[in-house]
Amino acid sequence: MNRIASIAVGALIAFMAASSTLFIVDQRQFAVIYALGEIKEVVTEPGLKFKLPPPFQNVVFLDRRMQTLDSPESRAIFTAEKKSLVIDWLVKWRVTDPRQFIRNSGTDMRNVENRLSPIVQAAFNEEVTKRTVTSVLATERDKVMNDVRKRLEDEAKQFGIEVVDVRIKRVDFSANITDSVYRRMESERKRVAAEARSTGSAESEKIRADADRQREVIVAEAYRDAQKIKGEGDAKASALYAEAFGRDPQFAQFYRSLEAYRATWRNKSDVMVVDPSSDFFKAMRGGGPAAPAKSGK
């Protein structure tokens, strides 16, 4: 039994010793082997690797993939015409020299980012101050990014990294200038709106006046034509009456008497007090029309 326990303990110790000497390097990493605190070797090829057990040798891994550094804060930069701009940027970088990287910044990626950020900001300051707002926003935007990247190439070597790309994410005016621009745009829009309303009101009054004039002309012409037609109708009626009454004067007198009766007793409540023997009732008594009164000489 003691022999079996001894073998098990020996196997366990051998396994632990073997596991402390073997390590796996991922294709996305660098492996840095330390020997008593100094860099002994940098392993770049992936696979199963061998080293001495601690404390003789230790291994540290570094990410070899592309890293992204964003602008930590938005700072105002003055252009050539003294306009204040706020630029948000990003930098793509990766570790190319693990030894130099560790000597300069240690094994923590955040250390190099904290040191690289002010360098990038200073490079942007130098490039933007040489250009106008229009150049930064449109015509030379790509050139600004390329010039900043070239400025960072030498600086990046001391960190053991490579700056792959520099990009401007956003360019905007600072808060006070933005408010001023917005107020100017607002006043301009209000001016255009007031001008449009004024023009529309003038056109409206012009159209309304023209419509009123046309209405007056149409009404006047219609009244003129109506009066003309009415006059012609009255003339034809008078001619027809004259012709008809001229053929039978006695019937004409009788017809006029009936018209007079109809007009007089149009309502049932009408009351008229006259002499029954007057000529007004002569037609109702069955007699002929009253003889015309003789005029004295």
C-alpha cells in the first residue's frame, strides 16, 4: 500500500513539474519568457512550447491583434482662422516588438494607451492649426489623417508598436460657436419665412382684388343684359297688349276690371267701402264697361 501511495505521489509531482514546463501559444498572442526577471525569449509561432519550471523561467502573453485607441476626451483645437473645432479620433495599432513594448510600458495595454493619447492629440493640434475649417471638414480631411499617422510612426517605435491607421470620427464646432451658428441659422430661416409670408400675403391681396373686380364686372354685365332683356320683353308685352286690346276694346276694358278686382281683394281680410253704383262694380253687375267720362270744354 505504501508503495502504491509513493508511486501516486511521485506521478503527481512529475505531472505538476511537466505542466509547469509546458505552455501553449495562441496564434493571437506573443509569448514572452522571463528568466530571473529578464526577457529570455519571445515566442511568435503558435503551438505547444517548453520552458524551465518556475522560478527559473516564467511566461507572459501579449495580444498581437489590432487594438483601437479612442480619443479620451473632446478638446477644442483652433484652426488657422482662429475657429475652435472639436475633433473625435481613433487610432488603430498593434504590438510589433514585444521586448520594446514591455521595456517601455510593461505588460498592461492601458499603459501604452495612456501615454499615446496625448501624443496623438498633439499631432492633431499641429495639423489642424495649419488649416482652415473648410480644409479640415472637407477638402483636406484625408490629408490630415495621413499626416497625423506619419507623425506617429516614429513615436510608435519607442513603444514597440505600429500605428496602422488614424481616423477622424467627428468634427464639430465648440459649444459657443455651435450656439452662435444655430442662432444665425434660425434668424435666417425666420427671415426667409417672413419674406415668404409677405410675398404670399401680397399675392393673396392681388388675387382677391382681381377676383372682386371680375365679380363686379360680371354682376354689372349680367344686370345690364337682364335689364336689356326685360326691356325687350316689356316692349313685346306692351305691343301684344296693344294689339289684343285694339281688336276688342270692350273685352280689354272687362279684362282690366278683373285684374283690378284681383289686385284689390288679394287677401280675405281686405275691406273697402265704396258706392256700389260706382263704375268700379259695373263689371260685376253684368253691365258693359263704363263709358268714358266726357271732358268739359
